[in-house]
Amino acid sequence: MSNLRERCKHERYGLLDLIFELEERIERIDERFERLLEALGKTRITGFTVKLQGDNMLSIIPGNSPVFTATPVPATSAPSTPPTWESSDTVNAPVTVDSTGLVATVEIPTTAVVGTGFTLTVSYTNADGTVATGTTSQTIVAAPSPDITSFTIAQTV
């Protein structure tokens, strides 16, 4: 830019020539900016796939601690800081998160109300300010009846 100032001071170039030169420089900057945005877009997280580890029906019961994993979308991207998790029901489904922010455990208390639904949401803010989220909705179910392993036959007559 100082070079342009010098040219203006010495009036070697006309004002119109300076305007054309500035337009060319702005176009080159725009091209660089577009390439940078394209490169950022390849690593920007657009969302999360949230999955329950293990058997769904057996783990969402009172007294259990189901574990959920969040996989960034695209899968080749990685958060630069840990994502955050929220539970829609902090009483029946409080959530704790590991240091990566990609694994969450729900500590379902033994007093949890069967039939209660809750939603887990994982959120991450990209460097460009866009927010990526992922959710899963679950319902607390009753523990399955124990398997019958034997029985006794008694004659009553």
C-alpha cells in the first residue's frame, strides 16, 4: 500500500490507473479468501451423530449408566475444543462428559421414573461461529424380568 501512496505523491499514475490497480489487488485478495474459506469448510463440523453404546433396551433402565458417543460430521473433522452436552432432564438423566467431549455418560438414578423421556444434545461452536449439534432422544424403560432358570413342581392332591 505504501508503494501506491508513493505513486500518488509523485503523480506518475493517474487516479483511474490507481483504481484499476486496486481492483486487481482486491480480486486477488478475494481469491485467496475464497480458497481459505474452502479449506475451512473441509474441517468445519456441521453436526454430530450421537449413538448409544451397547444394547439400547437394556441400558436405559433405572440404576444403569448408559454411554453415548458423538461422532463429528464429517467424520474426518475434529473439534479443537471439547463439545458440550446437555440433558433435557437433569433429575432422571443427568449427564457427565469425558475430557474429549465426545463421550457422555447418563447416570440414571434407581429412583428414575419409568416412561420418562429425555433428550441429549451435543453442541460445538466452529472457529467461524457456526454451531454444530447432534441429539438423541431416549425413554427410561423398566428392567426386564429375570430369566426363569428353573421351577418346582408340587403335587397338590
